Amino acid sequence: MAVRLEKVVEPRFHADSYGYRPGRSAHEAVARCRERCWSSDWVIDLDIQAFFDSVQWDLIVKAVEANTDQPWVVLYVKRWLAAPMQRADGSRAGRDRGTPQGSAVSPVLANLFLHYAFDEWMARRFPAVPFERCVDDAVVHCRSESQARMLVAAIGERMEQVGLRLHPDKTRIVYCKDGRLTGSHEHTAFDFLGFTFRTRGVRSRHGIVFTGFGPAVSKTAMGRMSETVRSWRVHRRTALSVHDLARWLNPIVSGWMNYYGRFYRSEFYPLLRRINVYLVRWMRKKYKRLRTFKRALAAWKRTTRQYPRFFAHWRWVPEF
């Protein structure tokens, strides 16, 4: 059912809707946002409060009915929406709104709802205002602070019309200040899809350093990954061989590198160095001959030089 519905609605979705769509990625949304921040000095960092818990069923069903003539599809959606939620203790709780996450149809319905609630509405009311949306996470680009304030009020009213609400604390107007701009504002940075956009030093292809405004891995994302690395307790896994460690860590770390290393990847290096610190501690615990730091350091340099891709992150950060 999800595949059938997706084939119908996918061609109708807005060009700047990126989440859970075939052939589109979060990196495309981040790159597009970066380009627009260079030409628009203000953005609205939109946060829809508790979207998946608040969306109204009748509006979802109405959107589905507008895109299919198959009664069984509508019936399936209605039954899926009304399915009770199972708690951690095994008990079930009834619901009267919201979309249960985890189903194959949930992303399609979320995009379909927001296509009408936000994308189409923006294209109709403010056709000259660009935005990027990834499910319920969106950034709107504005020419001025006054335009941004007007749009926050208008979008807030629109969300209330469809039974939603902008988060009063997390929805913010941000000044994209770079080397060209003067003045100040309360907010000069924002997070989008795991990246923080803010003022950064940039080196051009000709080696010229200037002040730009762009994305790098966010502090929140770094915190989550750091907690994961700490939970591994690599230095205590002395029963594992170095090949076991590589088979375990490489797929995870490669995934992080592929995602967060796309923009300003040097901001990601401290995490990779931390992994190396744990690996050195593992070496010193596992091998008696490497107990002293001097011997461990020599072995480390020799190994990273001979096998620079043994651990996935060594091609970026071989030192610690």
C-alpha cells in the first residue's frame, strides 16, 4: 500500500521537500540550505511541536482521498491510524490523533500531510520565499528581519489551522552573519539535520581565507556519538583481536564519516581522535610488551603507517 501511494504522490511533492523521498538525501537539503544562506541574510529555524503526536487524522485521510480512488487504501490508512499504541510494559493505549511511527506508510503520510499543510501553502502564499523541509524540520530563507517576523506569524497561524503548533522556544529567527555583514542579533546559528550552521573560517580554492556561514556536525550530534563511543568500552575489550575490533567499529564509524564528514569535516576530527585514544589504551592493556606509553606510541606509528586504512577513520585521522 505504501509503495502504491508513494508512486502517486511522489511526482506531486514540492522540489524542496527532502525527507523520506526516493533519490533525495539530507545532504542535498543541507547543501541547498548552505547556498541560500549565502544569498539570504536571515532564516527562520522552524520547529513543529510534537508533530507525530499531534497531526489530525481527518486531515490525513482527506489528503489520502485526494490522491487515490482506491477505497481499500483509505480504509487501510484509517485502520492503521486508529491502531492502539503498545507501551513498554505491554499494555495498550488508545489514540485519537498522531501517526504511529515505524510503519512503512508513516513517512509517506507525514510528507503528504505537510505537502498540503506547508509546502503548497508556502508556494501559494509566498512563492518567492525559498525553504528546505525534511519531514517536520524546515528552514525558511528571508531577505530581512521584518520579513522573517511576518512569516513566523503567518506560518504559526497556518499551523494552528491544521491542528499543529510551532514550538515557542525552538522556532527562531537567525541572522546568517558572515564576513560581508555587520550588526548583531540574538541568534546567529541554527541546527538542521544534524549540522550547525554558523560563522566559520573558510579557505577558498585559491588559498584565500575569509569568513563564511556554513554547516558542520552539530554539538548535539557530537554528544550522541561521543556517548556511543564511551559506551563501547573499547579499552576493556582485550578478549577481541584487532581484526574483531575493525570488523565491529568500521561500519559504524564509516557511516558517521559519510554523513557528518560531508561539510567542514575537520570539526568531526576530535571524535575520531578520541576513538584512537581508546585504541591505544586497548593496545597497552592487551599486549604486555606495549604497557609503556613510549612503546605503544612507536607501535601505533608503525601500524598506522603500514596499514593506513585498517580502521576506517585512519585515512582522515591517524594520530591521537
